[in-house]
Amino acid sequence: MTYDGSHEADVIVVGAGPAGSAAAHYLATLGRDVIVLEKSTFPRDKVCGDGLTPGAVRELLLMGMDLDPADGWMRNKGLRVVGGGHTIMLPWPETPTYPNYGMAKARQSLDLALITHAQASGATLIENAMATAPIQLPSGRIIGVQARIKSDEYPRGRTVEFRAPVVIDAGGVSARIATAVGITKRDDRPLGVAVRTYFRTPLHDDEWMESQLELWDGPRGKSNLLPGYGWIFPLGDGTANVGLGSVSSTARATRLDYKAIFRAWMQNAPASWQFTPDNQVGPLRSAALPMAYNRTPHYRQGLMLVGDAGGMVSPFNGEGITYALKAGRIAAEVIHLALARTSAYGTEKTLRTYPREMATAHGGYFALGRSFVKLIEHPEIMRICTRYGLTRPTLMRFVHKLLSDGYEHRGGDAMDRLIAALTRIVPTS
């Protein structure tokens, strides 16, 4: 929807990534007046693996997105896992809840498709609009944001106030609005770091995403094992997203030269991949991955957090798009019901259910992931798991369901029920 100059809405969304766009889409579909403030202009890039698990695909389907392969939506069958001298193929699980395929799409085009879909639903997008500060009542309640908007008329920007009963911070890991009101990061939550770039490669149309559990700086077994894990996600457009990551069980990032590790890995990559400097497309970029609800509470006095702003990244695999899209959907439902109440008390009481909804959705799963990270951050444990675990098909099917969040949360087979039971009994505090 074209911006008409209005500075008031039912909801202000700060950030037009997957979480913000999903929230805007659902709110607009429900008839709410929603303004999305995006600091950049589209298309714009973001550091990401570009992989979409079946959980993410499910959320996209629920939004009514057209996932036509002709438009760059690359389908894949599952995950090829390489490590410990083994290569195994793990198809996406067959479940009633999720599609049996994943997808890959570069974030530059994914985010554009999502915000375009939200606009078609009735949301208003304002680009080059950097939200700089919350607008608060003396009580502390947030009733809007100040934003610096750049335009041809104001190349240095002008400050505009946008007001709404509810503000959604979907501004990514920086969470500028949440930070401004004192909702800070938790130091007892895992933090991941990822670096990635793109290569032209004949692997671009491979139907399997690949995960490299061991990164060597030379021939395997005759060189040094590098820290972290790598991935190759074919995009079907002549390129693949290639990157590596690592995770720490606390908010302290590991002091590693990830770019040097990546270069060492690429120098010893198989020639058939053609991951050469001449085939590299774009620079090698890095980003922090805020995991396991590392910023809470997810709602306070008119401000709601979704996506990376609320630390909604899985500690198991560093994937955040599924949880961003789902949080946008849940946030929209809660806000719509809250604004339908006939009293301020009723509205606030409903808005306060959002943290409980998010805790129910993923709190136990993320808590289990924190325990997982504490184990795998020790190289010797990871090496043993890789060497002896990959040769056991039943175990690997279980691990695949667990790490990809591809299990049935209610019912399902014995593996599904076991994972669900573990997420219920693990301490979440």
C-alpha cells in the first residue's frame, strides 16, 4: 500500500524482515492499519544461509505465498551430511504437519517477496525510515516511535513521529527500540556467528542441501581440523550460498578469525565445486545469531518483540526464519484480539499473553537446544559424535528430526513423542 502521509496506525512495525513482514501481512489481512518502517530500501541483503526448512515452508504456505520454482523458490529433498569419513542422506521427515520438502531462496529476494506480499495484503511500507527512539507516556508505556526518514527533499533525513497502541520491534539483532527501553540481552543464552558468500557453481541445482561437520585446511586426516561447521545451499540460479558457523553456549562470541577459516576451507574444497575466487559473487560477510530467546520479556508496555529482536534463532542449527515467521503470525493474532477488547485493561491483559504463547511454542525446544550447545562446543565430543553417530541410520533420523524441528509436536511416532517429552521436562528458566 502506498504511504499516504499518515503518522498514526493500529500497529507500527519496526523492520521489514521475515518477522516484521509476516506480522504486517497477518495484521493487514485481519483489517488492522499497520505501518512498516524499514531503515533500508528494497531489495537489500542480509547475512543468512538462505535455507528454508519444512517448518519455514509451512509458514510461507499459511501466508498464502506463491512458491513457484520459476520465481526462484528452489526445492530440496533434505540434507546431505558429511563428516567422520561418512556421507549420509537425510530426507526431510514425512509428517502430517509439515511439507516433505525444504526450499532455498536468497534473502535479498526472499525479504522483497515477503514485504511485497504484506503490502498486497494492505500493509503500508516506508523505506529509508530508521526508527531512532520510542515515544513513551510518563508511565513508560510505548505509544509510538520516532523515525529519521531520508528522501530526495531531505537527504540527511527528517524526524517524524509515528504513533500506535502497539509497536512491534522486528529490527533484528540490534533491537534498537527494545534496547532503548531497557530490554537487554541475556548473557546465559547461546550466541552463534556465521559467515557466508555466494559462488557460481555447477552444484547450483543440487536437490540436497549439504552440511559439512568437519572443515579441514588440507587433505582429511593429514591436516588441521578447523573449528565450526560448513554448509552449501544450492539456489538454483547458477549460484550456491556457502558459509560456516560456530556457536558458544553463552553470549560471549568465540574469538576466531572466521574469514581466515573460511578461506582455508575453500582453498582445499574439491575442484568439482568450482568455489574459486573468480566464481565468488559478492563479499564474505558475517553476522551474529541471537539464540534461544536471548532477549526477554517479549512484551512490555506496548512493545512486542519478534524474530532476531527477541533472540528467536534455534540453538540446534542456527535457523531463524521459521521462528521469525511464526512469531509474526502469533503476534498478529494476539494484537488483533487485544485491540478488539473494549477496555484498556482488557487490551493490556490480552497483549500480556504473547510471552506465554512464545514460551509454549518454543521455550522447551530452545532450552533443550541450550543443553545441546553445551555439549557440541567441545570439539572432542563433537568429533566422537560425528565419527560414531553418522553410521547409525536410526539415530541419525532421530537427530535430523530434533535438529531441524521436524517432529510432530502432538502425537506422531515414537521419535516425535520422545522429542516432545524432552522439550517438556527440560528446565526453561
